[in-house]
Amino acid sequence: MAAYPDNLHYTKDHEWIRVEGEIGTIGITDFAQEQLGDVVHVQLPRVGEKFEAHDTFGEVESVKTFSELYIPVSGEVAEINEALADAPELVNTNPYDAGWMIKIKISDPGEIDSLLSASEYEDFVESQKEE
Amino acid sequence: MSQLKKTSLNEAHRKLGGRMIDFGGWEMPVQYAAGTIEEHLAVRTAAGVFDVSHMGEIEIHGPQSLDLVQHVTTNDASKLSDGQAQYSALTYPEGTFVDDVLVHRFAADHYFLCVNASNTDKDFDWIRSHASVFDAEVANSSANYTQLAIQGPKALETLQPLVEVDLGAIKYYWFTRGQVDGVPAIIARTGYTGEDGFEIYFDPRESARIWNRILDAGKPIGILPCGLAARNTLRLEARMALYGNDIDDTTSVLEADLGWICKLNKGNFIGRDRLTGQKEKGVARKLVGFEVIDKGIARDHYPIFIDGREVGMVTSGSPAPFLKKNIGLAYLPIERTEIGTKFEVDVRGRRLAAQVVQTPFYKRSR
């Protein structure tokens, strides 16, 4: 599996979003899950909650640390990944598929353009690593 | 990262997917490819191996070695036989910690202290500053030793094929000189995980070979290399204190609930007067173990509240991978330290219920 699949859009906060029509599926990147280590809890919002781009929509806790989750684009929560309640490790083992976190109804598709492509995100991660 | 000190196994850790972090000035693996939870569980159910070469070794030689050790530590080293070790504390006159240490007696005129990495220089200077009135020499021999910890219920069967001595004959907190795969080593039945296991000390030039031999020998039982994160969760489940978190120069040995290493009747030692006073009057606060009742993780330094008043803070807090609970240690006012006492932890603005519980949280079956 590619570390950063080409069909996703990325943020500098290490979230990804997959856009299918008006629905966006959101999770954290392989780099983010690796930095966190073993995930033990994911705090997610309720279906129907509305967020503006960059708002905190939840929190992910690992054995060692925790991190806030930032929404890449504005929208309303349409679905949450219930499987993470019992199997938070899916975020580690499968960050781009089974480890997804929420699906939203995107309110402004124009915001997608401001996100990073896979190669841009990869460059960003590399620049972070060098620091 | 160029200033960080490296152990002789730095390259080996990287090859195993070790994620390296700055730990008190040392570049050490926080975890390997398997991850902290699997590493932790390997030690509870099979075996794990840790590079703990960052730990310091201070040796005391000379006819009055015992007198010096007795003067600077709280436990009674006169009770040790050759080949025996004890947990102890180096204390300031205030009865607070310079460090917590393992004292090994090689002979009446030779003691060997294993000390915390980041405290090595401080400990060495401290002991040496009190050595002048004794006929004893103090040496910092940390650079002479690689230290590996092989821990877990299957540590013995993993290590036995590599050594000629009968490991089963070494009692808990005893040690012997022997060879590991032909390399002279100190082999001690000690550890910091709450499991059976061994800590071995040997020439750093042999590190990579011995490390790989142990990993190979442990392959059939599923041994894993383990990083600092698993070391921390394992010691916390076993309620072993961590210097810098649970104990330091502001906390007394009695406040840390380590009265069992405080032998006030052994004769004079640094801190004895203050500790004797604390023992007579009672301490105002004590280190206790707790479990978070609500859903959430109390982490290091989170404040603790009782009846809306801040009364302390979490000194170590983490998910416990084997117990599958969220646990921690904290200093609480003495009147609030009874088992079952409820309090609140402020987890980033949320007040979560927690309660004082019996420790150790985890105790192995023998």
C-alpha cells in the first residue's frame, strides 16, 4: 500500500479526505498513525454535527500520547466509523480504509482545492522529518 | 539530534524499525515495528528484550565500601551477601531522592550500583562528595557496560541455552558472574517490568552479537525487542516508581510509600533525621495508585481535584495494555489515600472520576 494514496486529499494536520460526490470520508494519514503509535481510543462527533474547515472534530488517543482531529473542509457529519469503538487499532493497521473516522456532507466543494495532493503532502512530511 | 548519546545498539534498533527519540539526552527506541501494546503483551506472556545500556553503573571499591554505601543509601546494605542485590534510594538530607538505585554486592570491598541514565553524573558526583571520609574509591564505569533486560515468563528458557550457569539457581534479586555466548557478563535476576527475568551487563563491543543471539534464541517463543514506551507501561502496571515522574528531589522516600527501603534503624545515613521525623509524625501526602472510572486516559501532570479543590497531580498516567484499564500514580493528601477514595482528574478540561486502588495493579503468578 502506498504510504499516501493518490486519490486522496491531505492537510498539514495529517488528515486525509476521499471525495465521492458530495460525501467526503476522513481519516488520519499513515505518517500520523505511525507518530502516534498504538491507538487505544478515538473520540468522534455525533451524526448531524456541523463543522467549519479546520475545526476540531474529535480526538485520537494512543498509549503514549493524544492528538486533536481537524476537519479538512466544512461539512455536516453523515456517518461515523462505529467499528473504531471496539477496534481503534484499525487506525494503525488500515489508516486509509477500515480505519476511516467520519463521513461528511461537504458544504463547500471549492475548499477541496486548497488541500494538498499526495505528492505535496509527501514533500511536506519529508520536510517535517528533516527538522 | 546530533548531540544525543547513543548506545552501542543504535544501528541494531534502527534495523528493527525502532522509532528513536530523545530520552534524557540519549537516542533510544521508544518502540519497534510491532508497537507498544504487542511489546508489552510479549513480556507478560512470553519474553521481551530491552536495551537499557543508557542506565548508569557506579562502582565502589575499598575496605570501607559498605560504610559509604550505608551512608548514602536508605536501605540496609549490610544485609546483602556476595551476589545479592537490593532496591534502594540515594537521598538528600531532606529525605528526598537523589535517585533510586539497585545496589549489588560483589564482595565486602566491592559494590555495584545501577542508576538512572540521566542521573548518572549527578549520582557519581554526589557519592564521591561523601566518599572522602571513607576508605573507598568511587568510579563511574557506565561506559564499560552494555545492559540488556530479558523479561517475561519465558525469559529463563530463552536465555538458558546461551549461558553455562544454571539460571534457575539464581534467586530473585541475586546475581552471578558468568558468560553469555562466551562473553563474560554479570547476570542478575532483576528487572523493571513486574515479570521474572534477567538483566545482563557486559562489554559493549559484543553488544550487537549478543543482542541478535538473544533475539534468535527467543524466536520460537515469540520474543520481541521492546522500547521505552513498553518499559514504561510495564513498570507502571507493576507500580514501580520512575525517577523524574513519581519520585525526585522534592518527594521523600516515605511520601513515595517506599518505607520498605527506608531502614531507619540501620545506623546513620544522609536523610535519616528527616525521614525519622516523617515516620513519627506521619507524612502529609502519599503516592497512590488509581484507576480512571470514566472513559478516558489520565496522563502525566494532569491535575487532580477533590471537592472542587486542586489537591495534586498525576505523576504517571497511561493506558495499561495488559490490564486494559486506564491507570496512574499520584500524590494525594494522606487523608485521601485510602483504597476506594474517589477523586477527579482534569483531562484537558473534562473532569473524569477516578479512585484509589490497591497496588501493584498487576502481580505475576509465581
